[in-house]
Amino acid sequence: MINIAVDGPSGAGKSTIARLLAAKLGYLYADTGALYRAVALGCVNAAIDLKNPAEVERLLPGLDISLAFADGGQRVILNGEDVTGAVRAPDISRWASKLSVLPAVRAFLLERQRELARENNIIMDGRDIGTVILPNACIKIFLTATAEDRARRRWEELAQKDSGVDYQTVLNDVIERDSRDENRAVAPARRADDAELIDTTGDTLEQSVETLEKYIMKRLVELNVL
């Protein structure tokens, strides 16, 4: 199977770009961040103390989380319910980032991610796909952009739903999340030694997709799978 790992900081456009490229290539797309968001949503729904790692760990065995693929898109299923929209809420995303530093949460989701990769040609994005989840992926990309550029993109997205969103608040959140992801004790977010660094600062979505597609196609030729 062809496994493509796309890592990078929050707001770099990993999910959107990986989803579009998977559709072009006919591969499955796995948004691993959605799995962590599902854990956060499960904790919120259970009304436990999310600041208490022991309570979170006790809840994990009771969470049935999976990704379903329908009509070319990914659906997030939590305990039999489609929560694809619910896991995108800003508060759930913030909790997902905080819970992702917990070893128990990472171990809980590790095998689910690897199973997807064993069974499918896949593009998987996250923070530690190329370093921890799929260290043997044949194509690895580290996608990045400046914090300011990533915050601008996120602010523009949020402003379409809430005109009161403040850019500085979004920027502060991006910077805080970068620090948390890079300095966590377990599987810190970093570029794999064999990952191609691609910086999309200032690029449009179309330009970013084109840049990654060219690199992936070049690697597939080098791997003799085209």
C-alpha cells in the first residue's frame, strides 16, 4: 500500500490539501485530528473533568470511534453517531489539542490509525504521522507556513460564521497551540528526517495543492508505482 504522511502545525492547511489530493489520486484520506476531536467530544458529552487525566483514561474504553468513508468524504462516528460537524466546534478543537498530549489518548488511537494505513492507499495528516504513526510511509511531507499566515487563514474561515472573531485572539491561539504541540513529552510535533519541507506562506489553496501534487507525483515515479 502507498502511505503518504502529511505533518505540520495547526492551520497549515493539511486537512484541506490532503483531502483534495486524496480525491485526485483515488486514495483514502484520513484526518487523524478528527479522531482526537472525537475523543474530546466524547469527554464533553460524558461531562467528565477534562483536566483530570485519570478520568479521561477511564472513559477511553467506552468510546467507540471510527472513520467512515462515503461519497468520497470522511465521516466521524462516535458511539454509533455521525459527529462529523460537531467535532469541528472551536471548543472541541481546543480540548482535542490539550488531550492529545496524554499518552493514554495517543495509545488508544495509534492502532486505529495504523490499521487504516495497512488496508488502504492513504493520505494521512496530523502532527506526528511521519515520525510515530507511519514511520515507514513511502512519502512524507512537512507542510508549514508562518504563524501569522496560518492565523489569517483560520480567522478568515471563522469570520464567515462569526463576524466578531478577533484576529489577535486567533493568532495567540495558534502560537499557544504550536508551543504545546512542539513541547509535549509524548510524540512532539516535528519534521521527520526524511520529510520534504514545503512552506506555503502567501500561497493560495490552489497553489498549495499544486505544489504538493507535483512533489507526490515525482516521488511516485521515483518509487516506480506510476
